[in-house]
Amino acid sequence: MAGAIRVGKIAKAGARARLDRNGVVTIETDMTDIGTGSYTVVQQTAAEMMGVAPDRIVVKLGDSTFPETPGSGGQQGAPSVTAGVYAACIKLRETVAQRLGFNTADVDFADGQVRSGDRSVKLTDAVRDGDIVVEDLMEFAKLADQFQQQTFGAHFAEVAVDAYTGEVRVRRMLAVCAAGRILNPKTARSQIIGGMVMGIGAALMEDMAIDKRFGFFVNHDLAGYEVPVHADIPHLDAFFIDEIDPTISPVKAKGVGELGLTGVAPAIANAIYNATGVRVREYPITLEKHLNALPALT
């Protein structure tokens, strides 16, 4: 096994929220979705904040005319953009409450209704005279100076090494992670498992060859640069520990992308050492790095 730690970054992010006469909330932000589920977590955040079903939320991303976010990368995308969406929805809630004559400090949004005390009004009543459009952002100026925010994990690997050939096969792997509030367990688990696949490649096969005489990458395509295929990947599983970090943002979520990769290769290297007694300290762990050091066959 090996431990994993990855910084829980969060950065300034904004969003625009529009409530129309049909009760549909449209969220606009320049956040990207590279397959990690940004559309999903933005939709979930807005639906929870506005008290409507997810199908009443329309998410528009990736347009540079929309409010700015840090984009995807460094585990900061999801926590940042959801904080920006939270800020925009708070402003939208305040505007709706004011139009309906509610005290903004004591109002609840649920089931398409705006409620306070014994009074309950349809959300759509706030837009009888026209759509409401608001925009806001959330900044974290000195947060990193006050708190050391990280995500944590442990990776476990079962590995077999052929005593004759030295061939390494990963049989199964498990990741256990703590990454704040998990906004969507399915997409978060998929990110962790994707990182584990990358980690297996980094540990056992991925190696960029550089010709330093002429300054070019020798194996610059998938014909020469080895990456894992289905036959290389065993059963992978990932679990999350319940954790709430109240310092990160009002949404209390952290990113999980890189956490699935951090710790995978060391866990595999440790398993190889456990099986053979050979310690390899340079990735990828290919045959020539440990074959001659394998225990003698009896």
C-alpha cells in the first residue's frame, strides 16, 4: 500500500443565474467539462440551492463571455465552480425573496416553492413581470494563508511477479479517499478509478524517450508510447470516507481528480518489493530494472 496526499485547491470563480417564467434556472459559467462531470455538479448545486428538480436547471459552460472560473486542472475545478454557482444562487434567492415580499434571512426554497413561516409562494410568481438575471462570484483571497487544505487517500495493490520472466501483473487495486463533501459519488468514483488506470501505466510502462542530440520525442505517438489496455487493468474499486471540510467553501467540497493517481505507482512498487525483495526506485518498473535481481529459482 501507499499513502496519497494532494492539495485541495480552490480559486476565484463566478457564475450567472437566470430564472425564467417557466421556472427554469439557467446557469452560465466559463467552466470546462473534460469528461469529469462539471455539468452534473453545477446542475446539482443549483438545484439544491433553488429548491427545484435537476431537470429544471440548464447548465451552459465553456463560453468566454460567461463569468470566469479557473477551469479544469489541479483538482480546483469542481470546488471552485460550485462555490461560484453557490454565490450566484444566493444572490438569485435574495432577489426572488425581495420580489415576493419575504425576509431574505428567513426563507426556504424547496419543491419549487418559496416558504417562510406559514406562507408559501410558487417560485415562478417572482418572475411574472420578467426574468431575473443575477451574477456573482466567490473569492478566497487569504484562505491558503489560514488553512493547509489537502485531500488524502490510501492505495492498496495486489501484484503478481512471474518468477521466471519477471513479468508484473496487477491483480486488483483499491483506493480509499477523503476529499471533503462528495458532490456526486458516481462521477467522483469514476475519476478515482481513471486516475488508478493512469497510475498503473506510470508504474509499469509509460516512458517518454527523448533524443537529446536532435531534441525530439522518439515515441511521440501511441504506436511507440505504451499505455494500459483493457488486459492490463484488473478489478479496481474506490471508496470515500465521510468528511466535511468547513473551511474550503460553503459547498464544503474538494476536488478528487489527481488523488486517484497519487500513491498508485508507489503502492505497486511496494507490492513488487513485497513479492520479490527487489526495490526499484525509477519508473516505469520494466523488466530490465529488476529481472537480474530476482531471487534464484530452486
